[in-house]
Amino acid sequence: MGKNVLLADDDQLLASLLNFRLKKGGYTVHHSVNGKEVKEYLENTMPDIIVSDIMMPYFSGIELIDYVRNELKSNTPIIIISSAGNEQNVLTAFELGANDFITKPVSPTELLVRIAREINK
């Protein structure tokens, strides 16, 4: 059985592409389009890895990292993807406990390599 990936991104086109490639790569994917769905999902299930956009409605990727690390006390790997790749976002994401940061446009192949690297550490 494949590893479980939580994909949190409100960009439907990108999410569809990444979802397709992740499933093709053997992963089981749960896609959420906003932070509210992400929180509800994480209350019941902890995936093997979280891939999240920084800019999401209701609950940002930065808030997600803080929630997973400090409220849920989970070390689940988190990869942040964002078009807002400014230095402050990157630093904040890493300070809060993100494992990796990828600036959009995201290469699905690169994302698969980074996911495998984080899961197999």
C-alpha cells in the first residue's frame, strides 16, 4: 500500500496535476482546497507527509506548520509550495518546522523526489 499524502492547495489545476502524478507514483492522496478542510482531515488522520501551499483560504500554510508542530505535536514531514517565494516566507516556514520549500511553478517530478526523500529519512 502506498504512503499517504495530504495535498493542500486551492489551485485546482496544479492540484489535479500533482494528484495525478502522486497517484501514478504509488501514493494515496487526500486533496484539500482550504485550511478548514486540512484541519478537519488532520483531526482524524495523520498522513505520512503534508504538501501545502502557503496561501490558502481560512488557514495558511504557515498556520498549518504551526498547528501540526505545536498543537498536534507531530513530526510528519511538511513540504511547502508557494508562488510567494519571498525570503521571509521561506524563513518563517523553516523556523516553524517545515522540512522543505519549493517555489511555484512546481515540477511534479521534483516534488516526487523531494517527497520520497522526506518519507525515507
